[in-house]
Amino acid sequence: MTNASNGNSERISGTVIGAPRWEHLRQLVNACEAALVICSPWISSIGVTKLEAFIAENPRVRTVEIWTRLTEVATDSRNLLRLTRTLTSRDIEVILKDSQDLHLKVYLADRFALFGSANLTHGGFANNPEIIVSTSEPTLLQQIELVLSSIVMDTVTVEELDEFVSAQLPELELRERNQPSLEVRPPWRDRRTSKGRGPFRSGTGRRAFLLGSRPGSGSVQKIVKIADWGGRSVNIYDLIDESREKLYPIPEADLRGYVERGVEIDEPYIREESTAEWVRYGRDSAAKLGFQVARDD
């Protein structure tokens, strides 16, 4: 890591603690006189885009080190490969480093640093409840560099990253999409529900029902997921054409109609966006209850 102190960069004095915003990163990159270090376990597409735009604003940046978990799907390695080639074409040296144990979040530009809990993602810098410390104090900067110098990272060449992105990343992404995603709902979230309201039992916030076009037909076509906090919403998964429809908000009468017409089943911890998993769960539940999944004639 290179330190430099001349030039006309934007100066930030002292130490400030607050919630991270993209403007913090822009100020950091603008303060860079030569060397920039981006240390974030996960770097998303928007993180790469923001970084590229901010670097383009500062012609003094000569070296960029990127420390991340390159082989995790949560990091946009494709965009990082593209960024590396783009910066290299502008005579900016890019050093890529990888570690699957990396967890600290540090952004360092010569005599200015950001550190805290924020990954280089939309969540980290714009959405999640996070904390960030901005500092230009020499003692703190020295301590940060000392910590960074003790971390073991693998240096990755452009050719190696290209090979990984081409040969292995597609398989990892496919595996990630096909793995069942469980939505965790600990018991304390039940406190968000409106108890004793409408067709919902006290203490419950979510219910699921198999639904047919008419009672007693022996056939079902849909699984209906109902949520009752923060405003009632209904997700309807078609077991035949495998589509999803979300209704929000929903009138009390419509909600009661689903409950009265449907056959209640367990409500599993599956994300509402995981349509294929809901369809599979609905078909399995129908089979166990002796229903056919078919349109009524």
C-alpha cells in the first residue's frame, strides 16, 4: 500500500462516526493521492459501478487494491474482472486479493480511511442499518495499516479470475439458484401480528391454503400464502402454470374467502419470491392429502 500526501484532493479532518452513504465512498476516492484499498467481503454490481464512477472522477488514482471473497456468488466477480481490465487500460494498476475468511470492511485512501460494518453493496451503503467511521487521524491510519498487513490473502491474476469466471462461476450460480432457500421467522416476530383480527388465529401471522375452483371437486390448482403483518398481503402460486400473483393490500372479504374455501396446510419458511419451491411444496402437500393437481372440468 502506497502513501502520498501532496496534490489538491478533498480533505477530511478528524474522525466522524455515522451511517454509511455512497457520498462517504466518493469522498474517500476523491481524497486519494495515489493508492486506494477496497477491503470488503462482498462487492455487488452497484458497488463496482459506484467505485468505477468515483475513480473516474480522480485522475490521481494510480493503484487500486481490491480485497474480497472472489469465489462467492454474493460478490460480482464478473464486473470486478471487467473493472480490472478497464482500469488497467487507463494505466491504473489493479491488485486483486482473495480470502474466504475475510470479514473486515476497510476503505483506505492514503491519509483517509473508512471502516465499520458496511460491505461495498447497496445494503451496506444505502439500505441496511450499518455504522461507518471516517478518519484522517495518523495514529488510527497506522493501526489500520498494521491490521491489514497481518492478514493473509491470495493474490489473483487477471488470467486466473477470467478462468474462474468462465469455468466455475456459472456452476456456482446455478447451484445457488437451485438450493432451497428457507425464510427464517423466529418466534419474536409474531409480536408484529395483529392478534385476534379477521380469520387469523391469535399469535399467528402467516397461513397457507390449498385452493380449488369449487369445493369437493378433489382437485386443487393453487397454494395461497397469506401474511398478516405490516398490511395484509396474499401470494397465490398456480400449481399448474407455476406462476405467482401477489395481492397487496387485500380486502377483508377476499381474505376470508381464501380461508373459508381453502384447505389449510402448514406454512413453511420459504421466501415468497421462491415460486418454484412454493409450487413444489403445494404439489407435495396436495398428494399427501389425496388431492389431484388439475383444472376442474
